[in-house]
Amino acid sequence: MILKWGGTIASLTLFVWLLTKMDWRQSWEILQNMPVYSYGLALLLLGLGQFLNSVRWYILLKAQNVQISIPETFEIFMGGAFASNFLPSTIGGDTLRFLAIARITKDRPLGLASVILDRLVNLLATCTLIPFSISVLRTTGLHLDRNLLSMAGLAVFNGKAANWIKRVINKYLNLLKRWLDKPVSLLLAFVVAWISSVIILSAVWVLARGMGIQVSLWQVLGANTISYFITLLPISISGYGLREITITSLYTLMGATLEQATALALISRIFNTLITLPGVIWMQRILSETKDIKPPETM
């Protein structure tokens, strides 16, 4: 937590420093001159992306004969998304989802395994976008030091992160094996995860083009995939500050002005947060219905 709070404060401080270098009048003009349809289309794409994310989880749950509907899965998923954006890290969205499914199935390990597998499928789908990220790094003149990557890999796999991953895998391996007997559901969930990732990042592309940033969809896929993996590092809370710094830096290197890149980082964060606001309704209901269920230590 010290590392997370320190990283969050440092990232936000650096981002605020960037904000002081901006021409705020120009930034406001950028937002004013954006076509109205850009805002509407971006919100529509983000909403569709969140719905498909819930469908991905629904597919995994139905593979284990969980009695749940798509609308109910969507409500639980959005409640978890709201919790991830607005509540402290000790009350995460994954924990909320686990509590809701544990109430329905009365099978705590199965509920937790479904949430973990859902995360893994989404991570694997995002990994397929890495080639776009490599292309972006090459076009911007950035490069990855292999020695640095090797040292980072050793630090992760020999540290507490590796021990946590090993504990989770060993504890829930038998449950995760249940889905190996359902290869079609795993493949379908993966396809849905890939489509939802592209749709959500297409919303960022729509915003970027509306701001006058001359980038292609594949460049947006690459840049935002880089920011996604950077925000997975346990050095900030929910990626606040860290994501904005990464987005601003990458889009500036791709030809955007500081005002355009910063506006894109802020607006995309705001839109991603706004789209989860309806989740507060379902989150409150889930908490009231699952107050007697204790979350597992691994979450």
C-alpha cells in the first residue's frame, strides 16, 4: 500500500505539473470544436464494450450451469465496475462480483474461479494487441531494453507477485480445470473479450479524431494497450495518474500537441468512469444481499 500510495501521488504530481504547462484556452477550444457526435458515439461504444465484457463472464458462468441471465450478469458486472472506479481498493469490483455469484451458486470456490478466469481471458485477449504496441513504439522512436525486461521479469517471478500467483493457481487449479472440458465456451469468451477490447479502444479513437489528433485505429490500439499493461503494475491505485501520464506521453510522441494529448487522457478517463455510474444502483443491492458472505483472502 505504501508503494501504491507513493506511486499514485508521484504520478498525479507529475501529471499536475504537465497540466501547468498547458494552454488551457487552447484545450477548451479543442473540446468546444469537437463534433457532438464524437461524444455520443464514444459513450455508445464504451457502453457496448462494457455490455460485451459482462457477456464474456456470462459465457463462463453458463458453462458451469450457473442459473443466471444476461441482464443479471450485466447488473453485477456494472456494480463491480463502479466499485473499482469509486471505492477504496479494499472493496474492489472483483470482490463484489464474487459476493454476488457466491450468493447465487452457494459455491464460493466456483464463484471466485469464474472471476479469476474472466480476468485471465480478458488479459489474454489484450495480449493479442501487443503487436500494435510494438509498432507504436517503433514509430515513436522508443525501444525496449531486453536486459531491463529480463531484470523486471526476474523481480516479478522471484518476488511476492509470483508467490501470490502460485498460491491462487494451486488453490483453484481443480476448479479452473472445469472449463477445460468446455473448450467452446473458453474460445467464445476469448472472442467476445477481443471484440470488446477493440470496441472500447475504438471509442478512444473516435475521441482522438474528434480532437484533431491524426492517429489511426491501430495506433490507438497499440498506445492504449501499452497504458493498460503499465497500469497493471502495483505502483498506483486504479492507475490514477499513471495512465494519464502514459497516454499523454505516447500521443504526444505520435504527433498530438500537449493540449490534445492531455485532453484525450482526461476525457477518456471521465467517460470510462461515467459509463459505470448506473452500477451504483446494483452495487448497493448486491452489498445488502451479500452482507453475510465473507470475501476470500486472495481478493
